[in-house]
Amino acid sequence: MISNGRSITLWERDRERELTAAIALMKKEHKAEVEQLKAQNKERNSQLSHMKHMVFGRSSEKKSCFPAV
């Protein structure tokens, strides 16, 4: 391989492989974290929808999720 008009040394080639492997590992870890956060977001949205329904739903005058003071 030639870069900038010169040959790449064995050390540079090994370093490039190490960095490529490190980047691939980081992408894999990042993907798992993103999936976990998406699942968490979906759960929070579901909880929010339920709370909105309890407060602003059709029969919100009859049932209250907040205790009377």
C-alpha cells in the first residue's frame, strides 16, 4: 500500500489493523447501548401515555390518580 507517495511500514499496517479492530468493537458496544436506550424510551412513552389517559381521559372527572387533599 502506498500513502502520500511512500510505502506503509509493517508497524503502520499493524497499527492500522489495531485501530480498525478497536473501532469495530466500539461500534458494536455503541449499537447495544443505543438499543437499550431505545427500549427505555419506548417504556417511558408507554408510561406517559398511560398517565395522560388517567389524567385527561374520558372519565377523568370520576377517577383521579392524585389523592384528595
